[in-house]
Amino acid sequence: MKSKFFVFMITLVIGLVLSTCSPQQTQNTPISTSTNAPTVTMPTATATIPLVTQELVPFSLSEPGPYFAGKRAYIFGDESRSNRRIIFTIWYPALKKKDDEGRLIDLNAEPDLSEAPYPLILTGSNSGSYLFQSHLATHGFVMATVHSPGFSYTAPWNNSVIDVPLDFLFVLDMLTANPPEGLGDVLDTNRVGVGGYSSDGLFSLALGGARINPEYYLSECAQADSPNPPPSTLGTGAWYYCKLSERWDEFSSQVGAEISTVSEGLWQPTTDDRILAVMPMAPDSPLLYGAEGLATINIPSLIIAGTDDKLVSYEFSSCYIFEHLVNADRILISFIGEEHMMVEKKEVISRINHFAVAFFGYYLQGHEEYADYFSEEFVSQFDDLYWGVYPNE
């Protein structure tokens, strides 16, 4: 029987070895923004989130929340991109009812409006199907899992590095302007989070405001096959990550000037003012952004990664990203001794869901008490977790 995350195993290669430099804060000019979103005041937190003030049940937020989860599936066509058809699945808080045969109704279940509207979390097909599933919906979120057409985890980097984030933004805009029947009062599209694992982590960073640095990317890829490549090059991973550089002019033209126009050395971001927090896990993307492109993320960011990840290098991907984020609310939780396929383990999935509920619950729902559940003090209670960059020797 094939592994659920086999697609990741095929596609990913030994991680990026990226050079370090001093990041500079730049101004984000989102491609898509909400023009009439109300101001939402959320708790402020930093990388030194408050210490645990009482004895907490370990990973209690990994247990299902108080809501029953309903499920619906939709297809939208993006007319601005040749009627690109985007399939997405929505999990949402629903009323717990049974059919005539006594079976619980989850498909197209009646929404639970008791605490509506609920913040929206966007993710990709693998992360939504195998990691989060309905868990966040039971804790008072709406989860939209976006299935992008033509995207494959088995293909090298291609137009998907832009197309998929734009798919997410299109779904966000459609859910705002034309919510599905019966879900208009359920969705709060002014409080949005994005999370995902591996390639979905790349998309999370892009939606968080990271900007492509074409000079850095093309320079690194140009040196990847040299006899003595610099330590910041990909090495054996060049075939996967640098394939896009071979058709860069074509790619730039297809993307369009709205995004590919360079300012301050960077492309324009694929983000939105309504996105308030991101949770990239083992993201395979630093080569596209470099230090300057990552420094444009200015919203709370929680990175999760395994310290023995060789497919998407822990050191030269997750740690590099963490060290070059300049926003105060940046967090790295390291799973000691775990490899990329740690997401096949039930315990790891359970912990990821715990941290997702705590992180998004704090920043999107205003649950100040949830800060304890992803704090340094909490993480330090466990021998197999580490707060920040793990000192591998």
C-alpha cells in the first residue's frame, strides 16, 4: 500500500544550501487586497510568547473541539485565467444531526451559527486531506482545501509556484464576494490563515508575503552545475528546483507584469491584507526568495520541521527561512530526529493539529490563553521537541 505522502517522497530532493545576508524590511504591495475589511484587533505576541502559568494537559488541542464538522465541495472557474477550474473542499462547524437511518450527516450538513462567523484557513490538497482534515472545523474554523488544476508534487518547479497561490487568492475572493449558499454567515474572510506542509509550505510563504528574487534565484541556478558550486547552491537538487530557470523568460511572460515587474530587486507579492497568519511546515522554497524576499513577510509565522529532514533540508530550508524572517512574531518548533515523512505518524499529525489550533486560535480567534500551548515553556517540556533552531552536531 502506497504511503499517503508518497507524492512528497518522490518530488523532494536534498534541501537548499543558501547563503546568509542581512535582511532588510520592505513594503508589501499585495496583488489582491480587501478594500472594505474592518479593522480587527488581535492579541500581540512575540517569539517569546508568555510562559505557561498553569499545568496544561499535553497537546489537549489535538483532541476534537466542541463543534461537529460539516463538509461541502465546489468548483469555481476563474474567468481572468482562461476559466481555470479550481476544486475546493470546505469543512465548517455544523449541527450534529442524523438521517432517517441514524447515520450522522456531515456532507452538506446544516451550519452551526452559534458563534459565527468563523475564521477561514486555506491549505493545499495534501495538507488538507492528510494532516488537518476536519480538525480545525471542530475548533471553530472554516477550512478550505484547494485542489489546483495541473499541480503535481511529482513535477519540478514550474508555473505552479505562482499559479497555486493565485488559486488560493481566487478562492478567498470568491468566498468573500459570492459565498456558497448557506455559508455566507459562516465565513469570516477578513480573518484568514494559511498553512501547509512541504510544497504547501511554499505556497504558505508566498501567501504570507514572500517575494521572488529573480536575480538571486537565477544566479544560484546558474552555478548549480559548475565544477565547484558555492555552498549556497542546490547541488544534486538542481534538477528539481532549477528547472524553472531554464524557461524563465517564458515563465515571466506568462505570469504577467502585475507580478513579474521588479521593484527593489523583487517581484510583486501574491498575498492579501486579509491573511493575518501563516503556518509553513517544511517549506521547500528559500531558493526562490533569498533573504530579501523572505524579509517582506510581516505577519505572524509558525514554522514546523523535522531536524533530520534531508529531502527538504532542515538547516538550509526551514532554519534559513526562520532566521531571515524579520517579523517579531516568528516561531520555529523543531521535531527532534524526525525526517520529512514524519507526517505519516499519528503522533506527529496530532501534535501538528494541536499547534495549528493554538497558533491560529491565538491570532485569528483572539484566544489569549492559547499562547501557552505553543510557547517556549510548553515546547521545552518535551524531549523530542525544540523551540527554535536545534543545534545539530
